[in-house]
Amino acid sequence: MDFDAYLDALASAAPTPGGGSAATLVGALAAALCAMVARITAAAPKHAAVHGAAAAIAGEADALRAAFLTLRPNDESAFAAVVAAQALPRANDDERTHRTAEIQRALAHAADVPLHVAGRAVETIALAERTAELRNAHLASDVACALDFARAAFDAAAANVRVNHAYLRDAAIIEAQTKRLAALEATGRAREDAARAILAG
Amino acid sequence: MDFDAYLDALASAAPTPGGGSAATLVGALAAALCAMVARITAAAPKHAAVHGAAAAIAGEADALRAAFLTLRPNDESAFAAVVAAQALPRANDDERTHRTAEIQRALAHAADVPLHVAGRAVETIALAERTAELRNAHLASDVACALDFARAAFDAAAANVRVNHAYLRDAAIIEAQTKRLAALEATGRAREDAARAILAG
């Protein structure tokens, strides 16, 4: 993916990509930084005691990065489906009923994709905590950057879940997704606080 | 720039790119989102009252995005210069004196580049506040994402300024850069709080 072309598309008036898509890129940057710290640590003789842990973190970080990159087109197509449903004809009652149902179905999915991004972001925060536990002091600022990016990816994804809830009418879906988001938020905050404490030494 | 190749390089054990470089990409994503909100608003008849303001924001956002992209290679070469200075010979006193001076010079520059990134990040936060003032409610989540990303770019850049200070010996440079960073932090926090208040309606 060409980053400059992506930025041009993001900055344009086209409906996609938007903030939810961009959040997956920020999450991928966070995961890649965890992998970097893990790989440098795994190659350093003075960190031999944590080489096994570092190698495991590098592998998990690569998998998280791939997951974020898979979620990007999902976010874009989910939002495009909402826009397409809104463009359906509404000349009579049948068309209006069909259009409303399609919009609602699209909105539920458009909220579900960023919820998955938020889940990956919390996994990345937890991985950054384990990366901090490798205690490679020379790379503490890179772990801090990974936390900053994973936190931003979470917050951006959460905003995209909530914006869809503003238009969704299915109270059960809203409640279930809100509950899941709150649980992720709590875990993410706890793991981030623990990681920052390790970095502060 | 190919984003997947960049992520591979970031995740590798190579010294560059690192968190400071990645912060410029996150800042560019924030600026592009401000541009997107401004452009969609500038094309919407119902927002005619703010078309002039929206067009101005789009132009400034494009300039900020370009500034972030210019700073990325600067960050990478500044850090590479520190690594190169550390690799200089130190077989005798002359070589050791020369090496120390080169490391210190490289560190001062390696702290200065993320300080510029931090400055651009605060400009982006201030621009996101003006973007929020356009009051395009449908795009409030995208403005929130822009704030999340600009904040993360600032925090990541600030961490990269401070990590160089840990090895810098010139107290005057450290003091001047720390003062500048604190001023940016205060402005960024104030503008972000104001923007979040607008978004909360």
C-alpha cells in the first residue's frame, strides 16, 4: 500500500477511508515497534535471559500487525455499505422499510469492525507491557511510542464504534457492544498503567 | 513510500526507522483527517456559512501533512548520525575526544528533530480544534480521531526528545529544549481540551 496515495485518499472528500481505517495503520505501527524492541533485545548478548520471551513477543507482534492490516479494508467496506444503504430508493413504504432495515444492518456491522480494531489495540497495549518487561533501557522510548500509538488506535476505534451507535436503533446490539467496549477500555487502561510504571523504572 | 515495506523495516532489528520516525506518520494521518473533514464540510451546502474557514483548514492541513513527511527522513538520518558517531574509533585520547564531541553534536540534533515534530503535532491539535469549530456533527468522530493521532504523535515525539537528553551533557541545550517542550505540552493540552469540549457539544 502506497502511504502517500493513502493520505491523499484520506484527506479527500471521498467517504472512505476515514478515521476508523486510519486507526488500523496506527495500531500496525504500534505492533511493529513492539516487534522491533523484541528483535533488537533478542539479538543482544546482555539480554540473553529474556531471549525466549523476546522471540515470542516478536512473533505475536507480527501477527497483530497482520491482523490490523486485514481489518483496514473491512472498515472501509463496512462504512461504504452504510453509505450505499443510505443511497437506496425511498419512493414508497416498501422501499423505505427495506432501506431502513439495510441501513440498520450496515450500521451494526460498521460498529462491529472498529470494536475488533479496539480489541486488537488492547492486545497491542498488553504486548507493549510485556515488551517493557524485557527491560531494554536503551529502547524504552520506543516502547513508550508503541503505547502512545496503541492507545490512540484504541481511542479512535472506540469513537468509531460510538458514532455508529448514534444512528443504530437495536438497543440489544448497542448494549452488547458498549459492554464489550467498556471491558476493553478497562483492560487497556490497566495494562497501559502497568507498562508506564515499568518504563518509569 | 510503501507502507508494508516501512512496517517491515520498523519491525526489524535495524536501528532506523524507530518510534520518532513513526510519529511523523501518525501526525500526517491526523493532518489528513482534518483535511478530509474540512473538504467534506466545504462541499456541503448546509455548511455554507463556514466554507471559507473549511477551505483554509484544508490548505493548512495539507501543508502540515507535507511538513510531517519531510521530517521523517530527518529523524532517521539524525538517529543514524548518533549510531555512526558511536562507531567512531576510540583507540587513543584524541580519538576518544573527537568521538565524544561527535556523539554530543549528533545527540543535540537527534533531540532537535523530534522537538520540531512535537511542534507540528501541537499545530495539528490546534488545527483539529478549528476543524471541530466547523461543527459538522456527522464527522465529529473523525475530528476525535485526528486529535487522538496528533496527541500520540506529540507524546511519541516528546519521548524521543527526552531519550536523547539522557545522554546529552550540554545542560544549556537540555534546558532550552525542555523549556520549549513544556511550552508545547501546555499549548497542546489547552487546545486539545478546548477541541474535546466542542466535540462533546
